Amino acid sequence: MRRFAAMLACCCGVVLSVELMSAGAFAQCVPAAAWVLPGDPVKSPLTTKDIIARASTHNIVLLGEQHDSVDHHRWQLQMLAALHAARPDMVVGFEMFPRRVQGALDRWIAGQLTESQFLGEADWRNVWQMDAALYLPLFHWARINRVPMIALNVDRALIREVAEKGFDSIPVERREGVSRPAEPTDNYTRWLLGIFREHRCPGSQAVTVADPGFRRFVESQQVWDRAMAEALVAAHRRERKPLAVGILGSGHVVRGFGVPHQLNALGVADIMSLFPWDATGDCSELVKGYADAVYGMSGLPNEARPQRARLGVVLERATNGVLIKQVEASSIGATAGMRAGDIAVEIAGVKVEAIADIAEAVQRQAPGTWLPIKIVRSGEAIELIAKFPPVPK
């Protein structure tokens, strides 16, 4: 299965980054620097000029990504520039921002904020937590060209609450304006079941589509899809009917399951979904309906990059620090002595106030070094040392 990164709400009540790893070997089904129409090899390959000519006539264009791929974001930048040249009246929506930070996006585009001020006001550390350097070229491009940026998402707290309690249990005033999502297709439900079962939640392998916890999981994903679809529709329906381009995880777009399905339910069918295709992609996935077109990123697999260090713990907000809700066996966190129920209150000598404080400290940690973490367990403060292994030769 092709590798995707999608931010999903887990059955355990926390928000996780779910990656579906490709099992396919090196594949040349999509030539480098060329476009292929899935399920229609007769008309493939096409050039970027061909695709831009088609895409620029649509109301909404969705550019998928794997969130942590540098090359995918470089491709998105190229696509934004090409689409803007063909259709200058344009807005760009980002999955990475919740609606509450729209003011920061507006001030950034207006040139009123520095880069650091923008990331601070947009609450980047807490709402997305990935390296901002991956996305900054897109943000700077939008500002240079005065292309409005739109916050497509909602707060993860809403997604988490839907996953725990269901959509109907959330009062209307706390739904951030999101209307009831359209019912998912059977294929989408089965696809999400596979993702759900891959989570580390106890007993998830035995879950069926009728399981109440899984149904809430599906609802939470639909709320995510619906929120982004509504924001894109609103962006396109501005006075001059600009082209609305969505920057979002491919898992929200693939096979028309997520955001495209919700767009259709909102009365918008004039959309185009475009994905980058890595050389390691599984060619059997390229069936009709997978996407409108995919772009071959290279003739060789991307250069291997060191894996980002992980503590191997599931975290949740707490009143005075961050709760360690789950610890993976044999992980760096487990080896350090971390246990479920501990409260992390300090890391590298800095007070822990949010999950992002821990995430950033871990991301900065060099291989082969030690990271001091202070936790509170049963009212007692305990100093732990997380030891990060050296980079294998």
C-alpha cells in the first residue's frame, strides 16, 4: 500500500500521525517528471503544461502530500507557482492551521508579521508540531504573491472529543461551525478500518465496522474532512470566485474518499486531485479513481534520511504538565523508566507546558546523546534520562 501520512484520531482518544507504508518495490509506472492518469494509460504520460491547463479550469484543486516529505512540499511549491501563473485570482487553504488562527494568516499575508511572529501567533508548536521548515517556502510564496492563505482545519480537541463521544454529543456551539458530514461510502469505511486496526489500541485487531469505538473514529475523520471541504467551498465562493487550492495530506483525498466526497455532498463536483508519486510507490494502487493525476517525483528512490528520534510514548494534555498515557515496549521512553500515568513536568531543564514542548526537545536531540526528563509519579518528582542511540553506520 502506498505510503501516506494522515493526522487521525485514534480509538484511545489521542491524535496520532498514521503512516501507511508501501510494500511495493521500486516501480517505474510513473516516469520521472511526467504525469500519469490512473486507470487511463492510453492518455499517459502528460506534461505539467497539460495538467495545469486542465487544473486551472476547475473550481478547487487538491494537492496531496506526505507531511514529512521535503520533496512533496517542493512539488507543491512548483504547482502553486504554475497554477498562479495560469489563474492569478487564487487562494490557498492549509490543513495545518485550525480556523481560530485565521487572523495570523491574514496578518502574515499583509506583511505585518515576521516569520517567528507568524509561527507564534499561528500556534504552530501546538497545532501541527512538524518542522516548520517543511512548509515555510509555501508560506513565503503566498506572502510574496499576496495570495490569501486559508485555515482549513479545526482544533484537534474537537476531533479528539468526537472520537471519544461521537458527533451528536458535541453541542452545536462547540462544533466550530462544522455541519453534519455526509455519510461515508462503504469503501471508505473499510479503508479506515484497516488504519484503525494498525493502531496500538488494545483489542483493535478484532474490531469490526459495527464496533461503537470504530464508528466514532470514522465520525472524527469525517469531521476533519467536512471542515476542510467547507472551508475550501467558502474560499471559492468569494466575490470573484477564485481558484481554491488545498494543501493537505493525501490520505484525506485518495480515491475520492475524504474531502472530495464531502465537497460533492456540498454541491461541488468541479474539483481536481493531484498527487506526487514516489519511485517506491506500489503500481497496483494506480487504478481509476485513485487521483485525477499523479506526478513522478524521480527515477530513483529518495535519498535515505535519518529517522527522527522517538521517545515511543503517547502523550495527552494535563493540568500541570503532560500526561504519559502509553509507553511502547522496548522504546527509548520505556528504557528510561517512563510509565503510563507519569506526568512530564520538565525536559532538558525547561518547564513542560504543552505536548509540543516535549516534541520539540526530542526533535532537537542529537543521536548518541542523553535527554533529562523530570516526571511526577504518585506525587513524587523523579529524574529520568532518555538515552538516544547513535546513528547506525
